[in-house]
Amino acid sequence: FRKAHPPRSIQSWQSHFVSESPETLMFAAVVSSGNDGKASLSRAVVNISVDASRVDTIDGARAVAGCRLIRPGGVAHNFNDGESNDVYALDLEPMAKRIEELYVSPDSLAHSQTVHVALRGKVLLSVGHWDRSMRLFDVDEGKEIQRISAHRDVMTCLSICEHSSARTWDASPNAQQMRKVVLVTGSRDTTIAIWELLLPHGAWNMSKAIRALKAEPRVICFGHDEPITCVNVSSQLNLIASGSADGTLVLHDTRDGHIVRAFERTPSGSVPSWIKILDTSSRVVCACAASGALSVHHVNGATLAKYASRHETFDACCVTRDERILLLGNRRGDVTLRHTRDLSIRAQINVANVGVTALSTAASDECLLVGLADGRLCLWAPSPAPAHT
């Protein structure tokens, strides 16, 4: 007897689509937390955090909204009768959570450096407060968990790395493997602090007494003469990259806080507003939003590429997960894609008629998430393949 033909599997979508074929991306979905549709600083999406299929956004009104990225073949709550979806979609949670004590800067790119949604959307970390503190909030409850301060002036930026783990030598059956979360903060007092948080793998439902950072940072790093404006940490390379108001770019060692080296300064009058360490290529990308200046450096100190244009300022930037493409969003609603190796233009996409204030990629760079000045979150994804008969 002939065997039955096996069922057709769901199409395997191409990974890293944003970096390999950005010109074929199409508008797929849009969600909104319920604003009036007008562009304003109080409603702009200023931060997008992605963890697997979960997407969390923060807007200028201190609202934290969560949604789920639905891939082709997945089922969303807003589809009737549990029917599967054949295209990319966003499934918005019923209600956004407002955190009254959250600090919000009018500069979207600067604000993206002051907040971070961590631990799979369970906790929000925030800096920039007048009392020089860093605050931890429970996103589900919208309440503050902890408030700590170690700097002598206001904290201006933070970076977190959740991918490192800590071994335990406890051989008992009840012993839990711990995950070490490394957190780095920068301040107007020109210093950088390294914090550590140990948590059981996959656990956040613990007593609030345990949900805490150590009261004192593990290491304080020096090397800047002006306020820190941006910072980024890499657990794979054990490095911290930071920029200050005078254009100085410095690398520190996460293990002891010592200076590794300093890079070439940004052009005169260009203040670093965003910095990123690329683990696989050992490069550091720096962006100055107000002046449109970009630079790429090797961790060994060499400057690999530079670009500056006062006519091409931007309000949002990010790097694809494969670290090949730098994405820049401006107030005209354009997203420019540049190669991280030489800053040459790969493509340019007009995604909206309002300003782009936040950018991120999801699903192995298959999709592009765009936060807009009117509070909407747009999804750009590969076009669906034609059905086979």
C-alpha cells in the first residue's frame, strides 16, 4: 500500500531577513496603547525591549505595554475560534501599566539609555531620577521594588546583560543553578558602576526581599572627565564601552574596572548618545544623534570607519542581532540601514509619516519593530509566500 503523503510543514522563514533583504520588508501590523493618534513627546514610544516572542514598549506617558509577536502558523488571542495566523502579527495585552514614578526624558534616544525591561518583562530598571537613585519596578504590579544609590550625581544611562550564568558548588538536590545578571550604570559624576544580581534560572516569583540588587556596586570605574552619556556592557568580551559629554570613548574591563583603552574622540561638538559592543566582530559602534556623527572602532583601538552629516540627524538606532546592520530612524519617518563594517548605506525605508523614536529587530532579525512619535508600534515583516496547491 502507498503511504499517505506527510502533512506540509510550515514554511521555514529566512533568518536575518532585515540585514539580508531589507528592501522586501512589508508593513504587517500596528498596535497602539490607546492614545489620540497625535505625535507628541508625551506619547512617543521611547524604548522597545524584545525577549523571544515578547515585546515590551515604554512611552513618554510612563506607560509600559506588552505584546506578543505571532509568527506564521501561530495562534493569537485576538483571532476568532483559535484559528492560526498565516502572517506575522502583534497580539497586544489588554491594558498598559502606568508607572507614575518612572523618569521620562524628552529625548527619545537619551531615554532609551535610562530604562530597560528585564527578566522577561517582569522588572523595569530606571535611572535619571533627581535623588541620584536607580529604581526597580515590578511591571505586573506597577510598584517600586527597590531604590538604591551609589553615584554622587544623577545616573544618566544603564546597560544590562542577562546572558551570563553563575555556577553553584552546592551538590544538594535542592540546589538551583543561578543566573548572573550584570548591570552597568553611568552618571554625571563621570564614573561607571558595575552591579550584579543573582537569580535562579527562570525564577522571578520570589519574595520581594530577595528581589534586590546589592546595596553597593561591585566595581566603580574611572576614566572620564565629563558626564557619562551612554554605556554598553558585553559579558562575552568582558568589556564596557562608554561615552562622555566631551566626546571621549573608553573601554573598561568588567572584571576589575581597569581601563583597557580609549578610542578616537568624536568630532568637535558631537556628544555620544548611543554606543554598542559587537561581540562576534569585536567592534564598537558609536552614534551622536544631534550631529549625525557615526564611528566604528575595533576593540584593539583602530578606527575602522567614520561618517558625519548635520543633515542626517536621527532619534533612534539599533543593531541587528547578526551585528551586520546599523539601523537609524529620523523625524521624517525614514529608517536607514548601514553596514557596521564601513557605515555604507544598505537600504532606506520610509515606514511612516511621523517620526521614528525607537527601533528593534525580533525573531532572528526576521522582523523590524518601529516605535513612532504618535505612540504606535509598527511591525515590518517578510511578505507571506504564495500558498501551494
